[in-house]
Amino acid sequence: MNHTVLDEAEKEVNDAILYYEDKQEGLGVRFRDEADEYIRWILKNPEVPRIRRLGYRRVNFDVFPYYIPYIIHENHIWILAFAHASRKPNYWIKRKP
């Protein structure tokens, strides 16, 4: 299955990497590695997470307070955001392609 990470989501992940790397050397790399791990997991298991009330699926990070909301549309996965779990709930919801 093909996938696209929206530009806004790409900026969010890069901002988070820089933020954590600034806090502690290597922590940003750890964040990036966890994000990459979950993208790979989503690509292998796209339909495992339930569809949420607003029509998206979500995978939570284990170490960091982030999650990845995504949708599946016509055999394509759209990564909508790398969202902080306790900030501005659903701010990204209008990003649906």
C-alpha cells in the first residue's frame, strides 16, 4: 500500500525532532526512530486500529506523548499529523486530503 505524509505532518515531525534533540543529545534521534517504526507498522497493519468517531485511525507512540492520525482512502494511506497527545485536540482534522 502506498502512503503520503502530508507536508504539515512532515514539518511537525521535524520540529519535534529538533525540540527533543535540543533538550538532550540523541533524544531527537530516538523520536525520529520511533516515528519511523510506527510508520512501518501502519504500512503493514493499516486496518488494525479502529476507525475513530471523526473518521481517522490513530497509532500512539510508546515513549513520547505523540500519536499518528491517518486515513486510508482508495488503497492509499495518508499520514495527517504527528500530534502531541495533550495539545490542541484534533487541530489537524481539516487536513484530510
